[in-house]
Amino acid sequence: MKVYKKINVPAKTKKVIDKKVCDICGQSDGFNEGWGSVKETDVTHRYGSCDPDGGGSGKQIELDICHTCFENVLVPWVKGFGKTKIEYEDWDC
Ligand SMILES: [Zn+2]
């Protein structure tokens, strides 16, 4: 037989993203603007090792860059290295 008692369990706290702030301009309004809006930029550099059988580890650097800075800062910067044609591709949800 098990005898139970009631105890208080403290609420857990969890770290969640409240908002994104652009690492270039410092603004937070250049990201998704509500339900259905998509303005995403992923700039991530990962390095480390992965075992084909599973496991592995490494480090990553992730930059949060708003849509405007991606278009007006990053794309022209890349073009400055001689890449004159940057193609946009269609995507689906
Ligand atoms: Zn920005």
C-alpha cells in the first residue's frame, strides 16, 4: 500500500524568446509581425563533430538580423565580394 501526502511543487521557469532584436540595427520590428507573417533570417555558423551513429557536439554562433538589414546591409555586403547575382527562391509552408 502506498500512502500519499500533498506537497507544494514550485512553478518551473523556462527561458523563452520574448522578442528578437536585430544585431545590426537594434530594432525589434523587422521580424515576424504577427500571425501568418513570415520574415525570417537565419544566419548560423556551426562547428564541431557528429558521429554517424548518433551523438556529437560543437558550438554555434547565431545572429539575429531583421528583414530590412538582410536586404539593405547583408545582401549588398555579399555583393561587394563580387557575387552580383543573388537569386530568390520560392518556398511553401
Ligand atoms: Zn536590422
